[in-house]
Amino acid sequence: MKADNEKYCVECGQIINKRAVICPHCGCAQPRIDVDNSNAQDVTEPGRIKELNSRWIITVILAIVIGGFGAHRFYAGKIGTGILMLITCGGCGIWYLIDIFTVCTEQFTDSDGKRILMYI
């Protein structure tokens, strides 16, 4: 459970110091903190307009359109499993469906183990 001086990393979800600029676990840059506010609230709180992540959009399109051939895995840097999907035609369609589900629910990771998220 996080304390008042902690927040969750936007990339990996680990608890980090609220003033951290870069996550010590995954190295992801964190959103800046509003320093004019005495409460130092995060700019990622509700009410902030979120931007769609273009990397997620491309991954979803590749997974749905030509995911049976592992295109989304090649795009994410997972060359080995991409080749396996290409050879097995998406694991006879089962692996293909599972990957579409994991990409759409933001559980799909790239070759570095970082999740590909819908919003930035």
C-alpha cells in the first residue's frame, strides 16, 4: 500500500517516490508534478485529458489484421515468438485470439517486458 509521499509508476505500476522523475524499476519517465500547488498533485489525476498511445494503436491493428502471422510480435520486438506464430498460423488461431485479448486489455508486453498501454 502506498504512502502519501508515494505514487505508482505509469509504466510498470511499482510504488515509487512521488517526486521521482524516472522510475528506478523500469526507467520510464514519469509525468511532471504541478509544483505551483502546495499539495503537489499529480497531473495524471482524473480530469486530465489522456492521449492515446500510438504504439498501442499500431499493435492492436497489427494483432487484429495480420496477427495470425505474428506481425504484432515482430513490431513489439518479440522476434522468436513472432516466427513461431508465423509457422503455426497463430497457433491454429488460438494464440492469435489470446494475443488480441492481451493487447486490448493492456497486458501485452514488448521485448523489454514493458506493457504496451492504451494511454500515455
